[in-house]
Amino acid sequence: MMLRRSITKLVLGLMLLGHGGNLLLFTLTGLRRGAPPLIGMLGEGVTPADPMPQALILTAIVIGFSVNAFTLVLAYRVDQVVGSDDLRDMETTDR
């Protein structure tokens, strides 16, 4: 979607890429179903869940949201000025 000429599809592709990166990071860290998140709840032979992947993904979500909001505002402004969301319509012949 990021290779299409439409700015709307470019923004949607950027969002999908960000969510895919978050999912990749989350799955690479190794999911442990049923692992306690707090150390005080440990028994014998139980390892706690690692909080670092969740913190990294939360940070990536916040940064991705701000980048997506900026991109949407930029696309809206381009649509107002140019009158189209096609990237070829933004080319100028004055070089």
C-alpha cells in the first residue's frame, strides 16, 4: 500500500507497517502464557514475565500514533492545496 500513488493508501500502509513492527517485536520476545507479571507472586520454579517488551511496544505505539496523526494532518493539508490525493498531481514543471 505504501507504493500506491494515493496519499490515503500511503498513510494506511504506514499504519500497517507500524502495527506489524509492534507485533514482530512482541512475538520475538517470547510469549509466556500464564507467567506472573509481578515478582512478589512467584513460587518455586516460576519465572516472571519480562516487562521490557511491553514497555518498548507501548513507547512504539505512542510514537507511531503521533507520526500517524502528523501524516494525516499533512495529507489533509495537501488535499486542500492540491485538490487531489494523487502523488503525480503534486509534481511541478518549474525546475
